[in-house]
Amino acid sequence: MTEINEDLFADGSRDGDYQLEERQALRRVAGLSTELTDITEVEYRQLRLERVVLVGVWTTGTLTEAENSLAELARLAETAGSQVLDGLIQRRDKPDTATYIGSGKAKELRDVVIAEGADTVICDGELTPGQLRQLEQVVKVKVVDRTALILDIFAQHARSREGKAQVELAQLDYLIPRLRGWGESLSRQVGGRAANGVGIGGRGPGETKIEIDRRRINTRRAKLRTQIRQMKTARDLKRSSRSANQVPSIVLAGYTNAGKSSLLNRLTDAGVLVENALFATLDPTVRRCQASDGRPYTLADTVGFVRHLPTQLVEAFRSTLEEVAEAALILHVIDASDPDPELQIRSVRQVFGEIDALGVPEQLVFNKVDAARPETLMRLRHLAPDAVFVSARTGSGLDELRSRLEERMPRPDVDLTVLLPYTRGDLVARLHRSAEVLSAQHLAEGTLVHARVNPALAAVLEEFTAAAGVP
């Protein structure tokens, strides 16, 4: 396979190396925050994650699954820049409607927070506005749910204009039902006699602070949706151009931190950011490649998925995820060293269903086999006998993956032989660029080419097939 990209800097480093250095150069420093500590202002403060205690509710499945879920929450918290101090799991039939874990356990959680010196509690689930408020009243520190945590990570890692707009829209969609005020902020109004003597020019309809916030958020959401639609148009144009040229699109998709970007670098020398962290890649990377037989195709890296991926993110990133739904083949990458790779597969396929991608051909690729336990690999080989087992770090299995990729990639379905005059070098170049050239021979009359092409190109070459004496 060959691939062309221009991601090299003058000193020979790559864009991904620079991104990683830039990301690691900016770290949160605990203890330097000047934010208000009054819990009544918590909803209007910036999300702060420094010293955290995790808490989860185990409702279904086994204890191992519940512990794995909390361990993943810990990795998410560390990716967001926090220090995990402790983690608690409670067994319940369903989360408590008031405080998520019940009033008694909430008081026990408060004791743990005081003992550990934590300033944040992160819950392994999406809490209602009422649950957030009442749990905060008991523990007296900031309470963050899983959705807000993932949104915070996305906000830190987004780099492109489209990615930043998508993340901001998802954050606002999450925030709008959770706006609330306390005490005087409920009745604080702009204009009228309730404006505490603002006087002439200050009288108005009498909006409360929350109403102003809600109106501004809705205005911003509408603007972001317009921007994303405009950027989607540009993305659709690029995709339609590839489709018109019959260039197959192959997409790397899968669970976050499964090694998709590492595989893309191995297969195409793309030089994109690689980091052992969740959601390191948010902005899609597309590279044009060429199979060993000359067939062109594109290979795209996409945002990783996670169990309970927030609905707001799926909706906000829908234009980006369309790359998966419209691909010719999905390389579904799974972390073979994960404690529960089967759960990864189920979680990713659930997102495939939400974006109408279940009908796209799928090739399972188990990555990180060098770090996986032998018994796990035996179980996975039995579970998915047609899967490919690779290691992006060591290069093991990559040749088999390339062969499987070329085997499953759509082939042009029209077999023809054409005699192209030497004045039509453009058509010869087009054949080499977008068709599978089986043979080429230079004659006195021109270039005799035997190739497999798509129907559109076959129609363009029809007059030259007669010249070659082919019916």
C-alpha cells in the first residue's frame, strides 16, 4: 500500500507528535482555583475536576461488570485531568429518584468526601437535574455525572472548527434542562420596578436571570446548528466527489482507546495524534491509499465510542458519524486487552444502530494482542473466527489485515479492454487512478489496457473498446 500525505513539519516531526506535546504541556494544577466555593452558585461555575470520588449504582449484570464500569469511569476522570481518590459501588434495583444512591448512602458518601479531601463527586450514570441538586445539598461539593464528564473531555480535545462547534452544541443541549437558580437569582429581573431602581432605560419585560440564560443558550444553539449544517455541506461535497469517482471508503471505528489512530498510522503513515487516553481523537482523519493491485480507496479514522455514549454527542456529531454509515467497509477495532471486549463490541454496535450503520459490511479487528491474556485471545478466536488479530505497536498481523482489507474492498465490476491513443493520456492516468488495471501494453496505435472499471468510467471508454476490437 502507498499513501500520500503532507503532515511533516520542517524538522521531520509530524502533526500528531506536535498535538501530543501541546496537550501534555497544559495540565490542570490543583489548589489554584479562585472559583466560588458557595454551593448555591455551582451551576454558574466552570466545571472543575481536581480531587474526585467516584460512585456507581449496580442495578444489573455481575459485580465484575459493575467494577469494570467504575474502572472505566476512573480512566475518564483521569483523562479529564483529575485525581481519583476513591470509588464506591452500591447495589440497588434502580437508582434512587431523589439522590441517586439514597439518603443514607449519600450521608456516607459525604463522610468519604470529607475524609479524602475531595472537591468533586462523579456519578457513573446520567443524573436528572433534581438528583444533581439534592445530592449536592448532602455532600456539599460539586456533583458531576458521566455525561458531563465525557462532554468535558470532548471540550478539551476538540481542535477543528467543526469539532469545537459540535462539542459546544452538545454541552448546551445538556445544560439547558439543568439551568437553575437559588434565592434571589430566581426573581432577579431586567427592567421594571423589580430591577431595584435601575431607572430610565433599564425598564423592560422583567426577565429572570434563568430566562435570560435560557434565551441566550437557545440563540447560541440555533447559531451552532446553522454553522454545523454549513460545514456538513462541505463534507458532503467531498464525499460525493469520492463517490462519483467510485473510490471505496473504509472507516476505522470502535471503542475509545482501542488503537484506531495507531492502526491508521501503521497502515498509511498518517502521523496523527496517538495517546493512551480516552477520546484522544475527535476530528476525523481521511487518507487516500492504494491497494497492492492499484485500486484506490480512502481510510478514515473516527471518534471513538463508549458505553452509554451521551445522546447529545451522537446528535451533535451525526454529520461526522455519517462517514461510518456511508462507508463501503467498517474496520471495527476492539481492544483485546480490555477486561470485557465483548461489551465493547455490543456498545459500538448499539451506536451503529443509532446512526443507521448496521447494514454496512463489518470486519472485526482485535488490536493490542501483545498485551492480551492468552485465555482471552482463545475465547475471542472462538467467538469471532473470521476476525483479524493484530498489534499496532509491534506490527503483528498487519499483513493479514491488509490482505483481508483488499479482499473485502468492493471491486469495479466492468471488465474491459481499451485501445487509447497517445493523445488521451488523461484517460490512461484516470484508469490508473480509479480502476483496477490488469495489464497495459504500448502499441503503435496507442496504449492497450485491460482493466476492471466502474460503470460510469466504462461509459466514457465505450468508443475505445470498439477500437480495440472488443465486442
